[in-house]
Amino acid sequence: MYDYSLLPNRIILCVDLRSFYASVSCIKKGLDPRYTKLAVVGDVNRSGSIVLAATPPLKALGIKKMARLYEIPKRPDIIIVNPIMHTYMKCSNYITGLALQYVAPEDFHQYSIDEFFMDMTASIHLFASNPCEFALKFKREIYERTRIESTIGIGPNLLLSKVAMDVEAKKNKDGIEQWTYDDIPEKLWSIRPLWGISYKTEMKLNRKAMHTIGELAQYPLKYLKQSFGVIGEELHLHSNGIDFSRIAEKYVPATTSIAKSQILLRDYSIEEFIVILLEHIEEVCYRLRREKKCAQTIHFSVGYSKEYGGGIKKAHTLNRATNLTYYPKEVSFLKCVKDDSLAVGGR
């Protein structure tokens, strides 16, 4: 249906820092995350607090993200800690600096505190003979400098690099996986359930007998557009491994504000959401300081998943402008939002 020879064929790396919060917390204590059982929870003093991250040895015991604190066995070899957001952000910024040795800023995109994209198309020839060779070199550099393990997906566009990383790189011994357009029928189309699609949309597709990416890819485009509109066309393109977005083509608004937004791939509890909010506060304040600016009014919004609909918006003006990261005020502000609108399960 699509002529892949006419599509963009770039060298995109999607880098994920494995068990990032838990690994950084281990290293901060002088421990090796490969052999230490450690969990980062929202609040160590609340038995129902959610596990935000766990090291591989603890995951091997069945304790993973979304588990509750009371589910973790009370054992002397298991360490439970609160998140240390400032340290996580500092480490993330350091690794960003490593990445920017190899790509121009416009070819780098920070997806989240522990995941980013690099467009190596213009610079790969300066550092390696092929993408996998560079990925292995960069992966080793991250580990040698920080002791943080990583996984890397490589693809001809942002979508395929991300899926390659999520689906296969994490399972591979070397933590690296490269997909090309030729891999789409065998590797992408076999994925089920439907990857990266909201619950509500997936249920609609299931009712039309689409349960795998391949079934979605083979479904007539005109019927998808009739049922889902513009989103239907996007679903069809993505299910065929097609993504025209470019890291370098960033929209620069004519505004004096500094903002950070993120679309989450699943519903988050309020405990998890606090961590996401603090990540955003860290980054926005860092950008304010970098640009030597201060802010006085904070705008805050949360959109719920389509299954629930709606969302909330709040604004708060500080007594004076600042660019300093200060948690207590922001956390109390979030608690007010929680009390007013029960912002649980938001995206």
C-alpha cells in the first residue's frame, strides 16, 4: 500500500535510562543497582504508597511499578527510599550533555527525564561506521560516566525507534535493537495488544475485529477515516510504521512564557503524578535560570484520559518572581488541586 522507498529514512536513536530513579538512588548510596534490591516509593511513611521504580533484582521478586509499599517483603536486603528529584534531574541533565556531544541541539529531543531521542543522520559518519556501533559506544559511555544502564532503539523515524526500544531492545542482551522498514511486517504487525493506543480507541478497534497492529495496518483507510476522522489516518500511518515528524522541526511560539507538557501513555495515580509534576518543575526552573529569567505566575493543567474525559486548569501567582526550584509550595498547590477536583487518573 505504501512505497517505503519514498519515505524518510533517517537514523533515529531512542535512548531509555533503565530503572532510572532506582538506579540513581542506588548510586547515590554507593550501591550497584545490578545487585541491590531497592524501591523508590512516593512516600515511605504511607503503606499504600505506589512503587515508582525498582531495581532489576527487586523486579525479579515480582515488585514492579504500580505495586504498593505494603506488597514489598520486609527483608533486611530490601531498601526503600523516597524520590530525590533534584538528583534525578541533575543526572538526567548530565546525560543530556553527553548526548549533545554527538548531535546538534535541534537534533535532540528530551521525551522525559529518563528517555530521549537523537537524530544521528547528519553526524553518524563522524563517530561510527554504522548505527549499532555508535549505539553500543554511547551506551558504554553513559555507563562508564554514570553507572546507569540504558537501552537503545534505532529506526528510520521517531516511531519505529521508540517501538524498537520498547518492544525488543529491553529484551536483548546488549540492550540495542535496530528496525528498518523491512522489519515492519514481521516485527511491528505482530504486536498485540495495540501498542500506544488509548483504551477507549483500542476498544473501538477491537469491536471492528482489529486486535493486532497488523490487522489495523490492513484495514481500509477510508473506513478508519470515516470512524475516527483525522486520527484514523494517523492510526493507519503509524500501524504501517510511518511517521513524518522531525526532531528539528520544532514550533517556536512567539511568547515570553516557558512551558513543559507531556502526554502519558497510561493512567497515573495522584502519587505517581506528583513525581511527574516535580520533574516538570525541575526542568522549567532550570530553563528559567539558563535564560536568566524569573516567573511569578504558574499555570497548571491536567487533561484526563479519553475514558474519563475533561480535565482541570489552575493558575497561581507567587508573592514574588523567582527561578528557584522549591517543592513545598508546589506540592501544597497540587494538594489543593487534588482536594478540589480529585485529579486521579489524569494524563
